[in-house]
Amino acid sequence: MDPALELFAAHERELPAVRELAAALSALARAPDLGARVDGLERLAAWTRASDAGLPWPAGEPDPAGGDARYRRLGVLVSVLERSPPARAALAGAVLEALAVGDALVLFAEAGLSEHRAVFEEAFERLQRLLLPAPRDEHDLGRLLGRLLPDEEAAQWFGRAPEPLIGRLAAALPLRETALVRVREALGDALLLLASRAESIGLSRALRERREPCPLRASPWHHLPRRTEALVLTFDQGSEALRHDAAAAWRDTLAAARRENRAVLDHFETAGISIDLVHAIEACARMLDRMELLAGLRLSAGGPARIPTVVAAIAALARERARSDSLFALARDTSRQLARRVVERAGQSGEHYIASGPRDYAVMWASAAWGGVLTVGTAALKLVIASARLAPLPEGLLAGANYAASFTLLQATHGTLATKQPSMTAATLAGILEQSEGRHRAEELATFVARIVRSQIAAACGNVIAVAIGAYLFDRLWLALRGEHFIAADKAQEVLASMHLTDSATWWFAALTGVILWLSSVLAGGIENWAIYRRIPRAIAEHALGARLGRPRMQRLADRFARNLSAYAGSIVLGFLLGLAPAIGQFTGLPIDVRHVTLSTGQVAFAASSLGTALDPRVGFAMGGVALMFVLNLGVSFALALSVATRARGVGPAEKRALRQAVLRRIARRPLEFVLPGQDRVAAG
């Protein structure tokens, strides 16, 4: 009988979990080579991590996991190792051999840390690792750790294991000091290697240009490898006092390097962001964190007191290694600063779209009405382009040019298009969420939400009413001058059918349009960031034309370019996205089309005027579709923008929950505040 099975009662030996444990330990004992032992370790680790509330303890053994089902199997394994010398010898032999012949330098200095490459090269490398099988290498301790703790959940499981249980596991598997000599040497080498790599990034030209100028020899990046080498020399040779002084100087250098990284990120806030540079800084920051982890491990007290530090280090290494294969983690880390830059710029613009008092409210109505009047021409030209029955791409390009020209003219003449507001106002709200504090915070937030809602309603209603009246009057004038309606009856019926509330895909296309509206604001922010990062405004101000036109005039032109680039870029991008989306749908056969509330209202008004009545049921259902567009265009765009803005600004679930509760209370108490101006009162803080 297997020695491990002898520890269980007779009726327990046939349980699947018990037999799996016995088989895993038996396979370790019989493993003929290192590869088989590594496979056995992986099999045993997978068995141990499984949650199991019903696994019996070896006969007479109390619960070593304290009733936690997540660690019940670990507790059983510890009990078996303590009471079965063959099982203990099999596992200890496999661990000792892996440490004796394994390359710990790869684990300490490379596992979980990407090479210094451009972000798209890194993304391709990660995709390749995900899709293509990697050759076995039992000497790579980084890969061994990845097999034992393969994901972040497993790393978290190990890091949170009960300390008494881990202490018993370490006692059951005593490792000879000679087996750890190579590991200690690799740890010191890893510190030196990481310091050299971090220095090469920190002293690169792109990062030096974005920091305060200083002599190279005064830079913490220059001192980092030298002070790291001084620290490593004290690990085995220096006195306690010498080691303490070297560690203090090294930590000061590490802190100075981190401050310089933060200075570069602060520079990005005003001077534009490069995703590649953000990726380089993120990689460098992880190297500094890894160095601190390794040095803390080496400087910690010996004996049982070191066990929690070792466990935390192993869990951190496993977690970072798992993250290094994630495309999502790469996108999140490299885009966070860009998202914050775009969101903050949108938040500054959004303040102009929030009506605080009656005067602002009246101005909002007037600018929205003007936006609706301009959209009459846009809707009319859209119908003309559609009637031409062109191929999808030319029709999409013409429609996009029509929309872009209209939105640009609207921007130049200070009109308002309601659907461009949500991304701006959501960014403003996220900024308020981030900065608000005090006992009246929730009430202040509810007041700002009320202002945003009524401003949005005023803008949308102004757009819709003006475009509807304008389209009807346009058609009447066309009829008087040409003797026929602007669109024929069959075209009018086609328009109404395409926007029917229940018999068309209006709900889907309207929601998709909300996504496009949000995406256009993101792309506009990216375009502005691109121009600022490459210092285009400064290049305009310093252009040779200044010799003829005058430097002050060129400076004013540069300032105007920087101030208005995002708004005009957003108008052009939005126009072509709306115009080309239906063409993409026709090319691909996917259900892609747009339903923009203001443009669609104009088309419905043209159709109703062509049919000679607004009482036709088809007109009523189409207007119901327009109402649905109003909700989905604005709601989807605002929700996406608010989600991105809160994440970029670091607003947590608690703040969002407090906002939601405060808004619901305000709606119940003062609903008119969300519709009419002059009803709100900001609590004194």
C-alpha cells in the first residue's frame, strides 16, 4: 500500500481526492529525471490549490487549515509530509534538485518583466506567447514558478495562505544551506542586472528631455548601479553597520529615481503623452519594485521570521509573471496616462456645456436651436446623397464630408449639438467626484448632476424642436418654389420605416451611435495629444512665416490652434465615423448603421411634410424611434465616458455608489431641479 494512503482510515482511501494525492506523491518518488519531477510538482501544486470542504484529515489529525476550504488540501498535504518520511523525501528531493540546477537569475531578473521595447512590439511578443507553444526548459525557475502558480488567482491564493500552515510546510521540507548558495548568488546578480537595465531606460534621451536638466553624474539613474553594487558586496562580506549604511544610501537613490519618473508623468499632463514612453516608465518602475523586493528578501532576518517575507516575494513574482502575458494588462497600464490626459482636457471643455443659472440655461437653448437650424441643411443634403444610390464607399465619404462640414461650421458659429455633450460633461463630473470632500459632498455632486441633466435636456430639445420646424419650413418653401416636396412619398415612407420604434433595428443602431459619439471624443483627445506631444503649436509660433506676418500674430495663431484643435478634430472625426459606419456595415454584412437623434428628427420631419400630415401612425412610430434615439445616443455615450473618466481619475466604487444614492434622493425630493434652472441649491461646505 502507498505510504500516504496508510495515514487515512480504510473507508477514506477510495475517495478520489485522497487517491489523487497518493498518486501525485508516488509519481514524484518514481520520477526518473528532472523533467518528470517538474511534471510531478506541477501536478501536486494543482491538486493542492483546489478548494475542498470535504477532504478528510489523516487519522487523528486536527484541522490544520482552521476550517478554510481553500487551504484544506494544503493542510492535508502538510499533515502527510509531517507523518510520512517517503512522501517528505520525494517532495524535498524534487525541490532541492530544481533549486540546485535551475537558473534563479531568470526568475529574479526576468520573470514578469518585459524587455525595453516599443509597446506594439511588446504586444506582439505577448500575443505570440499566448498562441504559440513554448519549448520545455526545466532549468528556468521562472517557468517552473509559472507552472506551479500559473495565474494571478493562484499567486493570491499562495500569498494569503495561513502563516502557521506555511511555517509547518517549511519545517517539513528543510532545505540545506548548500542548496541555496546558487539562489543567493543569483539574487545579487539580479539586483546588478536590473540596476543596469533601469539605468539605460532612465538615462535615455527621450526621458532626459522631459526632466529638469542636471549633470549626468548627479542623476540617481547614474548612481543606481554603483550603489546597488556596493549593497550587494555587503551581503556576505560587510558588517551589520556597513550593510545598514549601504542599504540606506541605496534606498535613497531608489526613491530619487521614482521621483524622477513621477516628474516625467507630470510633464506628460501638460506636454502630451507617448504610449511608448509610458510603457518604458512602467517597465522601469517595475524593475525598481523588483529590486526593492529582492533586496528586502536578502536583508530580512533569517530563520522562521523570514518565512512571511519569502512567501510574499514568491507570490509577487508569480503575480508579475502572470501579468506579463496579459494583453489587457499591457493596454491598461500604457493607456492609463493617455486616458487621464484626454479626460482632463474633455473635463475642461465640459464646464462650458453645463448651465448653472437661468441665463446659462437660456444661452444653452439659443445655441442648441441654432445647432438644429444648421442641421436642417445637413439632413437635407444627407437625403440627397442617399437618393443618388451611389456605391457604399463614395456614399459614405460624401455623407461623412457632409456631417464633418456641418459639425465644423456649428463649432465655428458657437452652436450646440446635444450629442457632443455627454463625453465632456461626464469628464467634468468625474473631476468633481475626484476632488469633492466634506460632509456636504454628496449633495454638491447631486446638484452638479442635476445641472448636467437639465443642460443636456435643454440642448437636445433645442436641437430637435429647431430641426423639426426648420425641416418642415424648408419643405414648404421647396414645394412653393418647385411645385413638389423635397422628397417623394415613397422615399418618405422608406425613411419612416427605417426609424420605426418596433419594426426596425433603431434601438441597436442608436446604441451603436452612442458608442461612435464617445469614440469620436476619445480620438479627438488623442489627436490633440499627438499635436501637443510633437510641439506643433510651438512649431507654428516659430515658423519662418513669422518674419512676414509678425511673431505676435504667429503666436496667436499657435494659441488658437492649441485651444481649438480638439473641438474641430472631434467634429471632423465624428462626421466621418457617422458617414462611413453604414458603408462598413454594407461591406461586411454586419448590422452596422447610425441613428443620430438630431439628424434623424430632420429626416422624419421632411418625411412627415412630404406625406402632408404628422398624424400618420407611421410618423408617430418614427417619432417614438427618435425618442429612443435620444435616450440611447446620450445615455450610452455618457455611460462610456463616465466609466473611462472615473477609471482614469482613480474614482473608486464607494464614490460612485455615494453619487448614485445622492442623485436618487435628489430626484425623489426635488425632481424639477433636473428640468428647470433656478431650482438648485449647492450646500455650503
